[in-house]
Amino acid sequence: MPLSVSLIITICLVVLAYFAAPRRALAMSGGDARTLAALPRQYGLNAALAVGLPSLVVLVAGLLAGGGGYLTIILLVVAGATFAGSMLRIAPSLRARTEAEGMIKLVLIAASVIAILTTVGIVFSMLFETRNFFGQYKWSDFYFSTEWSPNFRGDSSLGIIPLLWGTLYISFIALVFAVPIGLFAAIYLSEYAGRRMRGIAKPAIEILAGIPTIVYGLFALITVGPFLRDYFAAPMGFGDSASSVMTAGLVMGVMLIPFVSSLSDDIINAVPQAMRDGSLGLGATKSETIRQVVIPAALPGIVGAVLLAASRAIGETMIVVLGAGAAARLSLNPFEAMTTVTVKIVSQLTGDTDFASPETLVAFALGLTLFVITLGLNVVALMIVRKYREQYE
Amino acid sequence: MTQAKISAQGVQVHYADTHAIKDVNVEIADKEVTAFIGPSGCGKSTFLRCINRMNDTIDICRVTGDIRIDGEDIYDAKVDPVQLRAKVGMVFQKPNPFPKSIYDNVAYGPKIHGLSRNKAELDEIVEKSLRKAALWNEAKDRLHAPGTGLSGGQQQRLCIARAIATAPEVLLMDEPCSALDPIATAQVEELIDDLRQSFSVVIVTHSMQQAARVSQKTAFFHLGSLVEFGDTNKIFTNPEDPRTESYISGRIG
Amino acid sequence: MTQKSLLTVDARTKKRNASEKRFKAFGLGAIIVAMVALVILLTSVVSTGSSAFKQTYATVSVPLPEAKLDKSGVRDLDVMKKVTTIGYTSLLRDGIVGTVADAGLTTTLSAKDIGKMLSKEAAATVRDHVLANPDVIGTSVEFSLLMNGRIDGYFKGRVTMESAALDGNTSPEELQLAQDMANAGLVETKFNWAFLTAPDASDQRPEAAGLGVAILGSLYMMIVVLVLALPIGVAASIYLEEFAPKNRWTDIIEVNISNLAAVPSIVYGILGLAIFINFMEFNQSSPLVGGLVLTLMTLPTIIISTRAALKSVPPSIRDAALGVGASKMQSVFHHVLPLAAPGILTGTIIGLAQALGETAPLLLIGMVAFVREYPAAYSPDAGLFGEAATALPVQVFNWTQRADPGFVERASGAIITLLIFLLIMNAIAIFLRRKFERRW
């Protein structure tokens, strides 16, 4: 019989257990619920969980392992056995509520473990395929070669350095744009702005934060890119490409402004008011207080925020796919197209090449490198911010 | 009779709809320590903060009336609070040194007000202020250590040094010892006695014993009004107003 | 110290005040730059994309002779289906030529060229209608037919007579005829519902491309994310916030979750590809796989916001419940959770909104495929994992990769649709937050 039928039978057994167990418990107590160790409905919950949870585990495990005819039978057996078992165990002395809560706690723990499993999955999936890749292509060539030119006939040069260069160059431009603007916006909003201005500006900045990156990517492709090419790059003789480091960097900068601004806002607000009062009491102006007392006090936190923004910029995909182009290049000209690690991950994994070939597997090595870099930045940033917060709490 | 250093007439302070200070009139002399005493919430700190216009930083606070220092109305439109606060220094309840070195803490005020022409002059100001705050001997070998690394009492003396570095004429102290241990408190009280030779000192305190020890004149505040003002001795031994008497004997506050 | 009057502002203070004003201006300037950027972004997207919601149609009377369409003579569907869209094309050509002649319009175009003014999709429209209503065979029926991409572009201002002269796909004569037909009331540009409901169309037919499949695919994925991420996220949060002992294992889990929230989305795509598609061999580009990948991505966000909601419930509530003899589990489920529910809901909606806009991970699990048919969530062939589908942001990306300039308008229009969905979701979240927010 098909899986769906055995699934329906299992669900029926769960429901049956939920309603039958209280009846049985009451029957066994001679109709007096007070002699039971738990409320009747808790017997129902306990029985339903005892049938439902093992069946769910078997179902999920079986599906992940590929389904198949055996799963149908195993599921029925498990459901039936747990049903019988839980019914037989019902007695007035059975602490149904405690057992049920124990099972629920297991479920909660399992949910938390999924978080770890995700990380494990990420690391393992990339490690495994990266190892395959390094079996076919020398790791030293990957990390140190400055040429990227994949060739589906084999004999490709797959060096990460031009890609890293593009990634870092674009992120740098994005940060140069976003950090001053985001920081100053946060300073103005928390130190100077009145209620009305805050009421308009904060939601506006939050809207910028909620816009998906594909929208920014399209904006780079159809508006910013041609604009920069027509009004800056071409007249100044820097190049004639609409896709460029400048295009992607600028748009990414706009995307990062709300990120930097809200992080800075938190950090500036964590500086105690007593410090500001001390400075104002000495006759300093507000801007002197901010520049010479508040910001230096907040500096570790701000550094942490910049690192987090950098991590975000480095891992960004859609803006660079649509705005930076696909040419792997080591150039200083920001108006030239230069590609990044993320763009190549997408292009190598969505191309037509054979999966086991180095041209495709390189994407995993790229992904692993990207993961390590962003993880490093995040961890360092969080450590810095944590130490900074401890100072004031 | 010499003109009072600080003279207040008809001062009212409102926080939004709350009437916090009601019609206060007082004259504070120079080179003297004046203490403000009273139960919690009576408005003594609020009134203190009017003298250096720190209440300006609070949006909902409105100050009306006349407060003059050396005869000049400090709430006049022509007055920039920034200049006022160089002339009127403030020390806060909880020591709040900047996260900078001891030297930079003290040098901050003179630097922003441009009080020194070169490094040598600045060094001199820092040394003078630290000496006057009785901190020089403990600090002279670690001027570039962080100010936050000092003990509580030392930090408060650092804040005092910082406040007097701008060569103010008035020094406002808002319960400066309430966060300190008894030994540090004694050191600061000794300091206050020295300081009154150069400045007009106004100190808010919730300790009557402290007021009796350090001040020459005392003002008793209650529920936003100035109830009685006079020589410290008289206030504590023979007060005129029954409310003052109740407070002194511990029946209120 | 020299006695300086407070009533005169000295020079240095003036300079410092000027510096203060400059500093304040920088701050205000930064905010203005951010807002201007937002306005430019939205304006550019809306102005390019709003024309996608209008489409040019021609009213054409199409002859439907039996001889051509039903060789069996008895309306046998199997026989009728043998006539492909190519067969219908000549009928449409006759139709439009006739309509033009009837209106008294003249042109130098050949009949074939006139026929080309209609979109290649139009033939399918007529065919579907005939197969659904066989009794119209033998008559002439008036249809509202899609015109081709260049003519549509002309009426939207994208294509001009000058560009048409250089364009291989159209000509100034064609545009002129279209204009004449419009003046005669035979051609009009009207609201384009098909944009939201029709499936995608091939490279040469931007005029027929629609978001229907993409919207459905995104909907399936959102349902998967809601059904999976919400219970798992809430369960994990409850454990971490209420039950977990403060030891190293809990610390590790918490650090893990903060890191996962900051991992680039493309890495989740790699995870999905490696594990769901390669290792477990699910179907590529099925909505279930997409939903699973998005679930993993949204889980940390939901956990973080749920924990914040749980933390905001004061301990006194828990103590009160325990005080009357409830177990810890009961105090959580009966008291804390209902009070934290608005915050949890708000966080979930915001998480869903983020997931709706994600593109990179879906690209990696193979959703670049050009999907022509509406996907079924469950079919006997594809099993529980559904047939190939696409999602809104992926469709946008697809369209940006196509050469025909008509797709730029489509991509922008799709973005307007996406932004409207996001606006609605965020508005609901804000409304819920305002309505149920409690100040403890």
C-alpha cells in the first residue's frame, strides 16, 4: 500500500490514543478521577505523544533515507506497537503528566539541536566536496594563483586571488560609503534629532533595511551602472562598462547604511549619560562631547559594527551578480568590471559542467573560504562588542 | 556689603506639568561654602543645576526667574552656556572620569576652552589642578594611566581636579561624597575647605553632619521651596522655621 | 583669571559654535543622503516597472473554418488537438489582415508581416479557446489578442520610429499601422492582469511573460517555511530560554545561533545543494527543497526574536504560576507563551518577509529553470516534493538575464509586485505589534 495510507492510519492511531486513553484511565479508577495520578486529559496527551513522536521520527528518518516500501511497513509496526504499549501501561498510578512533559522536553531539546546540525551540515557539506576538489586541483594553486579562467575542456586556471581582490575592493568601497553616512546618521538621530525627525527618519531607514538584495541588484543593473558609465567612466576615459566595482560598491553601500546606522545607534546609546554630563558640565559643546568623549568611548563597539558590516558585504551575492560583472580581474580601476567569490560560486554551480569536475567542485572550495572569512569576522566582531558592553554594565 | 557672587530671585522650574522649584530667592557669597540640604526630592539638585544651566539639556525642563552671577543674568539670551560652564564648574554624585588618561581628563577642559598656549602651560595647569585636588602625589607617576583605573575616592578627586582646571569662579558639587567610603569622604571634605579659599562652593548634601562640618551658610529646601537660609551654626542649633526644626531633628526626610 | 563678561560671546566660543553647526549639518546631511537614495531607488524601479501592468491588445475577428480545424467533422477532441499553434497562425493572419481591411486602413506591409504584429502567444490563446468551445468552429470569433513585444514597447514609449528603423524585429511601417489601428479603436493598452497570473514565456515573447508560476512557487515555499520554521524555532527558543541549564553546551548552541544568523545566504544554498539534492537526492528546484533551505535560513532569525519576546515576559508571571502549583512546562505553555505570542508572531512575519526576498540560495539549488507550467505541490511522478517551480526573486533574476529589452520592464514590474507583498507583510507585523504591545 502507498505511504500515504499508512500515514493516515498512523494519524488515526494518534487521535484514537488521545481520546481512548482518558476513557481507559477513568475506567480503571472506577470512575473517580481523583484517584488518578494525573488529569484524564493528560493521560490522553501522554498516549498521543507516545504514539506520535516515535512515528514522526521514523517517518522523517525514512524519508531522508529515500523512502521506499519498507518505510510503510515499519511505520505501521511502530505506530501499532506504541499504541498497544501506551494503552497497556495506563494505570491510576501512572504519572502521565510527568511522562508527557518529559517527552515534550525531548522535543524542545531536539529543536535546539537542529541549530547545531545546521552548522555541522554546512561545514561538512563544504569540507567533503572541497576535499574532492583538492584531490583534482592543487590547493596551493587555488590559493596562490592569480589567474581565474575555467575551461570546460580541462586545464583550467582556478586561482582565488582575483576573486578575493574583487570581493575586497567592492566591500571596501561599500564601507567607505556606508560607515560615515551610517555613523553620522546614527549620531544625529540619537543626539540631535527631535521626536518628529526621528519619527520620519527611523522608519525610512528601516525601509531601506527591508529591501531585498535582488531589488538593489536590479537598481545597479538598470540605473546606477549606466548612469556611472555615461556620466563618469566614459567621459573620464576610465572605461565603458556599466558593470563595475564602483556600481556594485555604491549600491552595496546604500544597502549597508541602515545596518551600520542601527548597530551604531545601539552602541552610542550604551555610553552612559553621566559621561556626557561630565563633558557638558565642563563647558564643552555637544559636538565636542560627541567627538572627544562619546565616540572614543564607543570606539570598540563601532569597530565591531564595521567588521560585521564588512562580513555582510563580503558575503553579498545578488548585488554583485547584477552589478559587478563576471570578469575575474586584478585591476585598480574601480570603473572596470571585476567579479567576486560569490558570483563565481553561483556561475560554477549553475553552469552545465559535470558535477564531479574541478570546475564545478571549485565552488565548494570558494564557499568554504567565504564561510571561514565571514565566520572569523563575525566572531571577532562579537567578541569586541561583548567586551565593550561589559565595560558599561 | 559686597555683591553676592550668585543671586537668585523668583526662580521657578517646571518639568512638563510638575512644578519642581517654587519661587526661590537666595544670595550666595564668594569664597564661602554654602550647603543645600533637604529631604529627597525637595529640589536641591534641580536648583543647583540651574546655576550652570545644566537643566538646558533636558527638553521638558523650563526655568524662569532671575539668576545672576557677578550681577550678570545667566539666562540672558546673549549668554552662551558653553562659556558659563567654564566659569561655573560641576562635580557629580557618582565619579564620572572619561575613559582617557588622568592627564587627558584634567586637560580636557583647558584644551577646549583654549586656556593654554602651549604644552608647557597645559602641563602646568594640570599639575596645579591635581595639587589643589590633593591628587598630585598619587597621580604624578602615572599621569598617562587611565583615569578609570583609580579607586572611587581618587576618581572623585580627579573629577574635582578636572572641574577646577578651567579656573572657574564657582564650584557646584552635587552630593560629591555619597558614592564614597568614609575615608575618601573625609579626604574630599578636607579638600572642600581648601577650595573655598579660591572659589565660591555650593554643595548639595543629604548628610546634615557633612553640611555642619564643611559649610558656612546653609539653605534648607523642602518640597521645592527654600524654607530657610542662614549661617550654618544657627540653622543647626536654633532654626527659625518649624519645618527646618523637624528636618534637623529627624522627624521628616 | 581675568573677569570676562558672560554677556559677550568671545571669539573662540563663536568658532566652536560654528564647528558645532557644521557637525550637526553633517549628521543631517547623512540622513538626507540615505533618504534620497531610498527615493531614487524606489522611483527608478517603479517608473521602469509600472508599465508592466499595462499590455497592448488588438481586437481581431478570426475566422475558424472547419476544414482546417476539425478534419473529423464530429468535433473529436483528439483530432482537433492535432492542429498545433502553427496551424492557427495562418488563421490569425487572415483575421488581422481582414480586420485591417475592414477598417479601411492601408499599409505597405505584406500579409505575413501584418500577421507578425500579433504575439506568437496569441495563437495559443485562440487554440485553447477553440478546444474548450468546439462549437465555435465554422464561425468567426472576435478575440482580444496580445500584440508583439515591439508594438507594445512602442505604445509604452520604449520603441520609437527611429529605433524601429534599425531593429530587425520590427519596422516603422509596422508601428505606423499599429498606430492607425489604435486610432481606429482596434488596438488598446489596458491593465495587464495576465502579468500576475500567466506563466513565464520564452525569450522572444516578453509581452506574454507573467508571474503566476513564480507567485505560486513563492507561496508554496512560504508555507513550508511557516510550517517548519515556526514550531521548530519556538520549540528551540523555549528550551534555550526557559529550561536550558547555564553550562557550556548551552553556550555553544547560543554562539552557534548568533553565527548562523550572520552566515551569508549563499552558503545556505551550498548546504541545500550538497545535502538535499546530492546526498538525499530530492528533486531539483522543487518548492519543498527551496522551502527547506529557506527554513534553515529563517530559523536563527525566528529563534532570536522569539527569545526576545520570551525574555520580555516578566519573571513574576512565571513565579505566580509556579506558586499555585503549576509545573514549569505548564507555566511556560499556559502563561508565558500566550503573553509572548504577539512578539513571536511579529518576528515570524518579519522572518518570512526576509525569506520571500532571498534569491542566492534558490539559484544554487537549481531554480534557474525556465518553468512554463503551473507546478503541482504533489503529483504521482514527483511525489511529496513537488514539481519544478520558481520563486518571485528568482524570476526577476531570470528575466534580467534575457536579451530582449522588454524583459527589463517585466523584471521591474516583478519587483514592484515583490515590494508590495513585502509592504503588506511588514504592515501586518507593525499593526500586530502596535495592537498587542504590552508595557510591563
